[in-house]
Amino acid sequence: MATATTAAEAAARSRLITVDSYAVFLDLTVPGDTARSRTEVTFTCHEPGAATFADLEPDALLTAVLNGEPLRPAELSQGRLQLTGLAARNALTVEAIVPITTSGRGLTRYTDPADGQRYVLANCFPTAAPRVFCCFDQPDLRAAMSLIVTLPAGWECVASGEPLHRPGDGAAGVWRFAAVPALKPHEFTLAAGPYVTAHSGRGRGPARPSSADDATATTQDVSPAASDDTGAAALAVRCRPVFAESDALTRIAGIVTATLRYYEQLLGVPCPYRKLDVVFAPELTTAAMQLPAIMYVSETLLQRAADPDDDFVPTVLAHEVAHLWFGCLVESRWWDDLWLAEAIASYLSVTAATAVLGQPHSWATFGMTGQASAYEADGLPSTQPVSAPIATAADALTRPAAITYAKGTSVIRQLGARLGADLVHAGLHDYLTRHAWSATRLADLADCWSRASGRDLTRWTAEWLEQPGVNVLRPEVIVDPDGTITSLAIVQRAPVTDPDGPLRTHRLTIGSYQVAEGRLVRGRRVSVTVRGAWTHVPELTGSQRPAALILNDADLTYATTRLDPVSWHALVSAAMDVSDPLAESVCWTMAADMVRHAELAAAEYAALVARRISAGGPVVGLDQLLDRATSMADFLAPDDDRAAARRHVAAAALATAERARPGSRRQRMLARGFATAADSAAQLELLRLWLGTRSLPEGLVLDLDVRARILATLASGDLIDADDLAGYAAADPVSGDTVVARCAARRPDPAAKEAAWAAALAPGPSQSPRLALAHAEGFWVPGQERLTSAFRARYFTEALPALRRGHDARTAQRLARALYPATLADQATLAATDDALASTPPADPTRAVLVERREVLRRSMVARGISPSG
């Protein structure tokens, strides 16, 4: 078991040494699920005679030699190889046997069930590099890295470096890759197996002159060239043979190329790498991952990209491409500021979606998805600041993702509303050029924005990035008897998570709306700067009160909002149709927040969604609305209202799907919504007919997503059989196993529940975390409380201890969240959670999950009319 590196230890090691180069040698032809690893590291010590440690987590250490002197095996303990008596310049050589597992960490294996072919992927982010090679595993110790790997016959291999040598004619043998400068250990890449190249091409030219062939290249060797000979990197797209003919591959190549060129122009900095390999990797634990010169992408995205109208895949790919600059070219010094890569990449991906990817309403989509998730996470006691100390490397990914990604994105957009987007981009250009190939902190980026804008952003940084919580803004309207506004003010409340928290400065708009043909239409928009607890808005004084006043209707600030009663009544009467997708996304997010805080009944929300869908539906966010309405009915409606709310949403989705353009994406989204919400006997019987491709709305094609949702809903009622699941598994070579696992867990059968519970808690090496999570996600089904009540105690006595023992912090959190007895919304679950919290230390990664789930459970009880005690 490795001892996690602390922030203090990393800072001390960074002051002591500079890593010059890594040469990594791997042999993947070793029998069994292991590889032979050899690492040659050269590094400088600034205090000769001092000691430090390298990171290594092998199955077996074979040899370790420092400056010609063998190290004793005892020098390796708990993942640390002790290095003493360092010279000014040092050479460390280590040989080890390292594991190849299905855990998703380090070297990960996958066997194609169709043809038995094997694939190996190196996934070292954030802290798994020591499971592959000996290194100094922290983000601010960057070095040139080369790779030599021995592979079986018939395999292809892709890495960050350009290939210098490969065996001929598909033979077994040695592959050699050029050194890549300034890599962090967690950026080590390797994708090997019988991949095929489905697309290759080049942009306008290489990003800069190459120095990659020089194994001793330094960061100075690879500074972007100051010339006009720049352009998109050479691009190749690789996948398993089963996907080689997919039309989506060409679309994906076009998205990546367009985004590369857009970022080069927007940022004024050429792509830092000569080439970019996009690899659709099986068993990837995330949607996609950008590393220097290589992008790993989940095969699930390849399936989605086959739909030319899908807008999720372009945004994900644009996010990953942005990491070539933010994350690869410039990286945060420690895990405190992971947002420096993730939030900026998300912000740029939304701008790219608008500018070059054909999504004019991308900010509205972000409001319905990412920003809505950020508001929810930031309103829970488990929230954290966007930028805050991270104690150890093991905790790198335990901060809520919605805060790191989505809140960070919203805050950057909020800064753009204050400074202007051009100045935000100018600051990013300064940041990239000033700090290229180095590691940074929050203050470094803030300084660049301050220089670009001529404003001191110290206070802004403290307010928005270093303090948690989301403010609530509410209008205070006073109107004369004749309907004239005599006073309008905005009241700001501190975050619910911290009554003494910040009252921030917001730049926002207020939209003035009138009724026209049953919908609300904006007649005027006023810009306002909100400061403190109460801000007067004189611009509308003396004017006739409109039908509705909507705060933040351009979605320029990060805050949840409320409406005055008159405006809310008008909004409900118009079924949330405000003639502007961005303003509508603000309104729906507000309504969802009201449901969570028991200010609006879940059944009323579902009815509002049903009315909006029946009237034509929103331009963006239809999927989110349907899923949210069903989820809120399940977890926030009283038991007596839950079924009726689901049926209402399902009926509206079905009726609208039957009227929708045949074969359209909108029709498929409505069909997915119906399949998810269906509850009555008649609705379930129709789903059975759909599964047999009967009684379908005209033109509807049952894609894999619709089929998966049908199976999940029918499984909850025990209305599927083994043949149904086997048929789906055969049709879906990517996610078939997880869909089957999730559906099997949903069945209202004691044996099915026992099997799912055991599978979710199975030790890591026996199955992938992806499959374990699928079993867990299917377990708790609303309406099955009598069947599952015995598992409440088992969650606290059995599941939590097993997760703490058997998984890394991030996986343990995900499984702890999925297995929490959320459907048992009563005092017994609340009390059991309190007891668990009392015995769980602050450093335990599952503690944050318990804190979060307790509050969600309490809110669920309040929304259902159950009074929680304590």
C-alpha cells in the first residue's frame, strides 16, 4: 500500500531536486497479468548529501541502483524508494514487475469478448504512475520522457512521443518512441493492442519545429516557434476493428481539427505538439482524457457521435483539446488548483461550441447541465472552494467535480461579464506565454488577468475562487395601486451552507417580460451590479410593472435566483416559455432549486415540465428536463404522488413523440423520456411492445440508449427476461455489460439484490470499477423499499468498510454514493448516517459522501412532508 505524498512533502522534494529525464522500458510479452518495467531517471540535487524518495508500487522489485550503488530491497516501503546520500547529478535505474489489472489505474487490460483480442492502456492520472514505472510523482516535477516497449505480434502502439522504430509486418518486437519534453509522471501514455487507424490527416502544418527526436530535449527546446508556419497538429483516429467503419469517426476528426484551429486563433498560441492521436480505448474509466499529443476517448462517445445531431460529444472533445494548452502546456503546481486546467478547458469548450461547432445555444445548454449541477453541489455542506488546499495526492480527485469543472467555468464567465471576454482571453494568452512548460498557482493566472484588465483582482479571487457556497438573489418589488414600480431592489443572501459566508459582487441583467400569445417575451433588459445585501435598481422606477421580472436572465453571474410572486405566477402560466433559451435555462434551474428546498412540490414541477413539453418543449435541455422531472418525482415527491407524477411526464413525452418529426433527435429524446418515466400498467405494456419494435411512433428508431432505458424501467417491474438482456449485450459491444448489470440489479427479486450487492462490493482485481458501479447504480429503486430495507444496516456495517479497504478514494466515493440507501427516506436512515459520521474520521474519503447524502436525505424527507429530527 502506497503512502500518499502530502503537499508539504511534495513542496520539499520540489525544492530539493530537478528531474532531467526518464527513459521507460516496458515488456508486455511477460506471461500473466504483469509487465516488466525498467526506469532510468536522471535528476539534479540542489543540496548534495541530502535524501529524498522516489515513488514505486510494483508487484516485485528486481533491482534498484543509485549512482552505481545497489539499493537494498528494504529501501522500498509503502510505495516509497528511499534515496540517500544524493550527488549533485544522479542516475537511478530501477527494474520491477508491475501489475496489469482491470482497475482502470496504471496498466489496464481489456479482452474483446467478440474476438478474444487483448488491449492494454496506461492510465496514470492522477497518482497511478508508480504502478507502471519508478518516478517522482508530482505535477511540478516535469521532465523529458522516452519510451521503449516490447509488444506481441499484431499489436499497434500509440504514445505521446512520435514512433522512431517499430517491428515490420506486424511482428512481435520493440517499439521506440521519441522523447517528449516536460511531461509529468501522470501523463505517461501507452495504448497498445490490435488497433486500426480509421482516419489520418494534417492541418495547415506542424505546430512548431520538432525537437522530439532529441532524447535530451529540455523545455527550452520546445518553445512555440515565432513564425507563421503554425497550424493544427497531424491527426490520427484509432479504434478497435469493430468500429472501423463507423461514420462517426470522420465527424470526430472534423470536430477535433476545427477546435484545434479555433484555439490557436483565440489564444494566439500554436498547438504545443506536432501530432495528436485520438484513441478510442476500451475500459476507459472516464468519458475522455487529454494527455500530451494523445487523447483517450471512451467508446461510448463513439456510439453517441454516430448521431449527427448529438451536441454532447463535440463539447467533450472540445474540452479535451483545450487541455493541450491548459493541463499539458501549463499545469497547476499541486492538486489545489486542478481547476486551472479543468474549468478553463470547460469554459473554452462552450465558447468553441458556439463559435465553430454549430451550437448557438451552448451557454444555455451549459446552464441546464453543468451549471445546474454546480448549484446543487455548492448548496450542500460537503461543498468546497474552487481553489482550496489538498492535503495529499490521494485526495486529488475527491473535490466535487461539479465545483472544479462547472462552478469554475461559471466563475470565469462571470469574470468575462465584468471585464469583457476579450480581456479574459488576453489574460489566458499572457498566462500561456509567460508560464509555458511550467507549473502554476491560482495567483499566477489572477496576475495575468489583472495585467490584461488593469484591475486588481485580489478581492475577486478571494470571493469567487477561495470561498465556497452559492448566493441567492431575490427581487424586492414595490408597486403603486396603478401598477407603477416605485422601488425595485435585489436582496442577496449568504450561502445556505455558511450564513456568515460572502456577499459577492455580481454583474447581471434583469429582464422585463410581457405576455404575448401565451408566452413571455422580453421587452427590456437592464444591466445591474449587485453589491452587499441590498442593491437598489433605479432604472425601472416609474415604469409600469411588467408581467414578469427575471433576475440574471442572461446568465452572466453565478447565483441561484428567485422571483417575486407576480413574476412566478406569470412564468408558470406561460409554462416557462420565455422566448429565449438562455433565460429559460435560468428559470428551469431556479425551479429545480425550489423543489430541492421544498418551495415547490415535485409533482408541480413534473406537471410544469409536462405542460412545457406538450406545448413544443424547450430549444435546449429537453433530456435534462425529462430526467430531472422523473428523478424529482422518485426522490422528492410523497409516495402517494410519485406514480402520478411519473405517469404525467410519461404521457406528455409519449404524445409529443408521436407528433414529432419522424426519425428526429427530438423524437428520440422524447422516447427516452417516456421510457424512463413510464409507470402505469398500460405504459409498461407499451414499452414491452416497443422492445419488440411494435407500436412505435412513426419513424422512431430504437437506438441503444432508448433500448437501455426501456430495459431499466421494465426490469424494475420484473418484466424482462434473460433473452432481453442477452440481446442487448450482443447489440452493444461497449456498454452492454454495464447495462445488463444495472438492469439485473433493478429487478424486484431478493436473489437479484443479493447478487448485485455482492458484485458492487467485489474486490477491484476481479472486475472493473465500471461494472461495480453499474451494479450499485441499479440497486436502489423507488417503490422497492420493503425488499431493500434490510440493506440499510448492511450499507453502514458491510459496504462502507469494504469500500474503504478495497478502492482508491475516488472509486470509494462513487460507490459509497451509489450504494447509499437514498430510497429509504426516513428517520432510521438519518440516524444511521449520524452514527456513521460520528465514527468516520475527517480524512476518510467516504465522510464527505455521508455529509452530502445526509443533507440530500433530510431535504427529501422535508419535501415529502416527513419531519426530520436532529
